[in-house]
Amino acid sequence: MADIPTDAPEHCPGTASDDAGKAAACQGCPNQNVCTVLPKGPDPAVAEIKERLSCVKHKIVVLSGKGGVGKSTFTAHLAHGLATDHTKQVGVLDVDICGPSIPRILGVEGEQVHQSGSGWSPVYVDDNLSVMSIGFLLGGPDDAVIWRGPKKNGLIKQFLRDVDWGEMDFLVIDTPPGTSDEHLSVAQYLKESQIDGAVIITTPQELALLDVRKEVNFCRKVEMPIIGVVENMSGFVCPKCKNESQIFPPTTGGGEKMAADMDVKFLGKLPLDPRIGKCCDEGKSFLTEVPDSPATQAYTQIINKIVDHCNKFVASKETETGEKMEVGSSS
């Protein structure tokens, strides 16, 4: 069943069941709290979010079952790469509620969110790149968000329903590691909004791949298309000599073999470059700061593959419905 989480216990009634969070099988389940408060049956917010996001042509979710694999870094640079085409409007939605690093990486830490009659206005990084994050709602960067699932779920719903993105070509959604509250909320609320797909981030070592395999299965169970797998930190590139060495040896074949084993597309490998971390700390785009790095070239190739997938996805939906989707200046 598509509404049963990957980490659910045996005999789980499903997140949409009237018994969700209440059945005997729910005792001790990590999703019990969020299942208890999620609306049963058709949630009116799903239709409201579909209407709100109807002006967004492409929706991409960045996932990883493992923390520390560079998911937010990839999200930010995917957005930077998409925004290099100044005819495109790009947005980043940060649903990592407890660890919102996107404002820092995009160089807008400390900015404030403004509200108008049409909803929350995102913070602009550039004329064609905007972002929304809980980081803008906290008193300071060191404030801890100590919330249970229901409150996280409520904020994600509010972000999806109430942010006024305007006409947009790409919305990139950054998620925390795992397959729990935030991921269930995103999958549920966007189920009628035509997600183009998920980009799944891993690193080469088996310790990361163990959790990333769970993320692939999560996507399949909630019927979220998978764009492909990216292997991050795949070797170290010396900034001076450009030679590459292995930092995290792929003892079981790495992300490429895992993708082949699980029958998902492998998008490519991103090497480590210490200047990526420096650019993230300073809120700058590595792609424009260090255009000659092998990592920049790898990013560009992967971003092109993602754009190609998104164009084909929308074309297939237009063929199914017979309606052409026109958003902003998109082709």
C-alpha cells in the first residue's frame, strides 16, 4: 500500500486509515504522533496546495536516507545552476525543520519573511532565485526547534499552501534525512501536484548506501517518481593539481552499483572540493566562483540530466491530459 511508511511495523493500518496512530500495531511506531493528527480521508489542504502550486511548472524533491551526505549543498547548487538561465524563475523550499541550513548556504541568513494578502513572500537571493525556510522565522541561527511530528506537519502544510511563489519554473524542496514525518507530509500534500521526481543523494560508502536504499523504497511506496541517484563526495579533487583521490572508498560498488541493483537512474558523481564548503559558509555559488573545477563540470552535467527529465515529465503529462502547461517564460 502506498500509504504505509517504509519504517512502519507489521500490520500497520496505513496513514490514511481511521485507525492510523490508534491501532495496536501503532504502539511504539516512530510515525504514531503524525498519523494520529493527519486528517483521514480527503484532506482539503491537498486541493488548496494543488491550486497554489499550479503556477509552478517543475517540482523536484531532494532526499537521502542518510544525514551528512551533502543534500542541502546539492539543493542549493541545483537551484543556482537552474537559475543561471535568467529566463527561469527558481525557488527553494527548505522543509528541514530542525536543521535549516539553506539560508546560510544561499547567503540570506538573518532575512525576515513578509506577509501580504496573497500569503508569505519568499526571500530573494537573486532576481530569479527565492527561498523559504523556518530559518527565517527563528529568533537567531542558534535557536533550536524542539517540535514533535504534528507541529512539523502543520508548518510544512503552511509552507506549501501559503507561500506566494508567483509564476515559477522550478521549485526545489530540500528535506531532512530519513523517511519519517517531513517526508510523509511532503508526499501526502503534493500527491495531486505532479512532483517531477526525487533526486536521491548518497556517498560512496556502504554505511550511507544502507539508508539510501530505504529512501528509494520509500519513494516507491508513496508513489513518488525517482529522477535518479547522485553520488556526492566521490573522490577528492586537489584544487592545485586537479588530481583525484578516494576519501570514501566504494567498498560495495558505490552509488552507481546501488542504482543499477535497484533499477533507478544514476545521474553522476560529484567529487569533493574544499572550495565547495568555503562557498557554502560564505553563501556563494561554487558554480560561479570556481567555474573551472571538475566538481562544477560534474554539477553541470547532472543538472542538465535533471532538466531533461523534468521536460520529458511535463511533456508526458501534457500528452496524457491534452493540456499544455504554460508557466512564466518556460518553453
